[in-house]
Amino acid sequence: MSFSDRLLHFLTEFPSPPPLPDGVTAFSPYQEPTPRALFTQFAQQYYTGDQPRIALLGINPGRLGNGRTGVAFTDPVALAAWGIANELPRRREPSSEFIQAVVEAMDGPAAFYQHFFLGSLYPLVLLRNELNYNFYDSPAVTAALWPGIQHGLQQQVHEVGLARHAAICLGRRNGLYFNRLNEELQLFDQIHVLDHPRYLMQYKRKHLAENVARYVQVLRSIRNEE
């Protein structure tokens, strides 16, 4: 099986959690026809071959980017720029804008996705009062989801095929949980923690070029270790 086939199987078969505390709900974009179809097209175009990919993992998907397109950190505008036609509303998502700039600086999507995989520690969208929710926003929610997060990360490494010499964590707070997972599961030799794209776009936008360059520096360094 190719990387794309293994990834599609993982995401489309990932189970919904039991009822969550604090009014939090979870849903899978990959059970919805449009994001599932768009992601299938994307994966078959860019996640070709069976080589391991270096993971860049965020927290859990948001409803406006991944939740609509099925592709992590990729809103409808970025998806169209990568050649995947879609009729979704052209609303930009800040994290996607940043990642699009990084991918362009890394010679475009065809080159980027041959080496890297963009995803999340927990692959389902979480909502509370119809707004995005992070799995770590409530200790009770974190505890309820932790076994699924552990199992899902193990599947991504062992079954989908993530590179094990290094991984990249998107978000400083997310890094606390990613490092905890890695201590428990011993999956990656190194984890490099970078500021989350949304944080950089919200608070450091005037330094966009420097922050993109920082990402590119780290990604090229890790890619060269393959």
C-alpha cells in the first residue's frame, strides 16, 4: 500500500470518542462526502510512494480549514492553489496562510509532501458551542481523549508510516503533550517544537518572512537527516 492508501485508511476508520465532558463534541471530516473526496484527491496526488514522511503535527483540526477540505492546515484557497478544484467558500484560515507560505518556500507542494506529512495529534475536529476546541483546553476532555490520542499516534507511526528520527510539533503548549506522549510511547528520537502558525499570524504577522524562514530552516535540517 502507498502512503496515501495507508493514511486514507487511518483517517476514514478513526473512531469517534465516547461522549465527552464539558459539552464538547467531536466529528470526523472524513465521514463527510466533500472533505473526504477532496482529501482523497489530494492524497493520491501528493502522498504518492511508500516512503516515510516527517510529521508536522498540530493539536486537532479546526472546522474551517481541515474541517472543510479534509487537508490539515489547508483552507479552500490553499487547496485550489495546489491544484485541487473546489467550490467551498473562499474564507481564509490564518494557519493555512502561514503553512502555504512555508510550502511555497520549500519548492511547492509536490516537493514538500514527498518528505513531510501535515496532521494532528488527534485527527477529529472538536467543538464547544460550535467553536473550535483544543483537546487540552479541559483536563477532563484531555483525560477522556488520551487513550485515543495515544493509539492514534501509534497508528500514524507504525501503520501509516511516519519517520521516526524526528517530528515537528506545531505549538508550544501542544509540545508539552507531544513530549509527554513521546515519553510514554517512545516513538520519535527527537521532537522539534515550533510556534503554532495561528499564533504567528495573530501576534507576529509583521515578522512573517522571518518566521517562514525559521520553519524552512528547521524543516530542511530535519529532511537532510533522512
